[in-house]
Amino acid sequence: MLKVGIGDLGLYLPGGALDLQALVQYRAAQGFDGARLAKALAATGQRSSRVPAWYEDTVTLCAEAAAEILRRRPGPTTLRHLLCGTETEVDHAKPVATYVQGLLEEAGLLRGQDLATFEVKHACAGGTYALLSSLGLLQLSSTLRPADRALVLLGDIARYEEGGTAEITQGAGALALLLETNPALLEIDPVLAAFHGHSVDDFFRPLGAENASVRGRFSMECYEAALQGALRSHLELCAAAGQRFTDGADFLAGFDYLLLHAPFRQMPLDAAAGLLRHLGVADPAAELARLRLEDSLAATATAGNLYTASLYLCLRQLLSSELQRLGPDALVGRRLLLASYGSGNTMIIFQATVAPGAPAVIAAWGPPPALPPATPLAPPAYEAARARCRLPAAQWNARADADAPTLPEDAFHLRSLRPDGYRVYAAPLKRA
């Protein structure tokens, strides 16, 4: 069976960046508990968060991330699967992936309709489930169609109640994963993916609710318990597959990197430290430094929580910085252990190996941190953007018509909201 994995990563972050210290001061001036918010901000390690523009939503974010890859790889894409993992869907029936398919076709970046398009949901782990589903589908079809590829979209907009401590962990953005046989970037064996989870109410967003509900401390406890449970399952699976190790600490010693789901910068660091103590690692701090977990979290601290895309933002950050630190020859062959958490809850652990073509792929992203540029957004403007999302269709359309001259020519955008509720999108106005 051919190897499968990730061939490339596309990243899109909205251009508006909200300084979280300024937000805390703004909320305090409004009468919220500024000391409590400041304490929470310090505990998270967050500095800023990306905020979508008025014409952006989950569909446009995903389209932008997909377009970054497809522009780097012009010509036939041999795409067979177009999947999306998200917890901020725009329609209860029509998947984000199908909307994105139409936008990419309109932009001339995608041709052909022999595609499987669907959406996967399990809070922040939906993207990983879409990844594993796509890899399995590629493996099944590899004997008949070895050139088939898949594009997995991971896009979300995290929103919480104004003035609460969760507000400082908001964020928005999308990544697109190009999956292929004999992958250029990362080789992944989906057979070794291990799972753990059960039904809890640590985080949820009821139908029709704008903001997610989160029980912060309880959610962190669920995360840590699921991480330990998934690793136990993964160790059993790896032992059955013939991987040799004496205990959990010895198993971790066989990896160069550890990557965890990151709703905010500090959470994976705390969870990983707890895991290492649970495994009996003599010096957890030294082991975490060796596994470069902290190095993967710089983008999280400035972009915020990307939900389904957060783990893969860390992956892109780590690979970019490690290529610069090690050079191409030393990076190839490095092994990664990845843990993807979804509230409600589930934890997925899987392994990956840096492929020989990775240095060239990573270099095409640009120098670290290789993040899209940001423009400072003042708290009142951020608050106005949130309020605009709540406008009825007629009012939203009127505002959109008035602001149309400010629309960037190179942006996928939400053009209008029909009276029947259907969302109408449009591809960029002009391409260079």
C-alpha cells in the first residue's frame, strides 16, 4: 500500500488583529471585572486575536486557505475529495466544502465535478477526523487511482460572550491540507491513530446560538484526562503493530516533536507537563524543551483559537521554525506525535514523519513566522464587527452595498444574504 500524508499546507488569517491588553482595558472601562480579565489573560499567554472582516465567514476563510495551495500548484490537481472540518458551519444541510468548491471553480482554481464533498463535526477535532477519513479513502483507491488527492479544509471563528474570560481566547482563521500518496511534506499512517472520549458538557454551542458555552476549568480537566487515555490506547496499538518500547517515557523518547491542540498558548504546555508527570518522566521541563512544544505555539499566541485548525497552525509554525533552525537535511525524517482534542469529547493521537520533499514545501511558505500580515483593530471596531454579524438580512445587505467599494479586489467574500436565508458568495473581483 502506498504511503499517504500531507503534501502542503495553506493558511489564511483575517487581517484584523485585536490587542488583548487593550480589550481588557476597554472591558474594564465598561464596568466588567478588569482584574479578573487581566489575570485570565496572563494565565492564557495570549497577546492578540484575529478578527474576520465584514465580508468573511467560515466559507471565505476556507476558500482563501485552499486558494493559497492551488495557486502554488497550478494545473490539474487530481482532486477526488474535498472535505471540511468545522464547528462554525453556515448551513445545517449544505456543507462548507460545497460552497468552497463553487468559489474555487469561479476563481478558475478548480475544474471538474468528480468530487466527494462533505463536512465533519466534532468540535475542534472535526478537522482531524476529516484528515483521517481522507487518508483512508486515498489508501483504498490508491491501486486504481494512485494520483488522487484530497483537500481538507479546517476553518472556524471562535466567539464567546463579551466581557467574559473566554473572550480573550477568541480567534479566526483556516488551514487547508493537501493530502496525497507519497506525500511531499508529512507521511502519516492512519492505521496507528488512537482515540479516547466520552460524552461531557465541557463546551457546546446550541442550535441558533452565536456564542459557544465553555466550562473552562472542567474543559481543561477533560482535555488532560482524554490525552492520557488516548496515549494509553495508542501505546497498546503501537505495541500490537510491533513498535518496541519499555514504557510511555521510552515511547516518547522516539519522537522529536510533540504537538497538541492549542485553544490558547498555555493550555497544551500544562496538559503536556501533566502527561509527562503521569508517565514518570524524570525531568518534564527538559523533555518538553526537547520536544519543542513551546516553539509550536508562537502563532497561537497572536492568532487566537482557530478551533479545528489550531493543531495545524502549530504544525505549520513548528515546521517553518525548525527548517530555519536545523536546515533541510536534518529536518527530513524527524518524527512527530500529534494529539487533537475535540470538546464533548474526543482525543485523537497519531504519528507523522517529515518527508524528503518537506524542505522545498516549507520554503515556499516564506520565512518564519510566515503568517499573513495583520492590521491593528481597536476594541470599538471589533465590537462593531461583532454587532454587524447579528444584523437581519435586509440590513446586512444594505451595509454590504454601501461598503462594497472598500472590498479588497483579491478577496473571496460573502456578497449577500437572500430573504430565504441562503448565503451568496463571490470569488475575487480581479486577479493579477
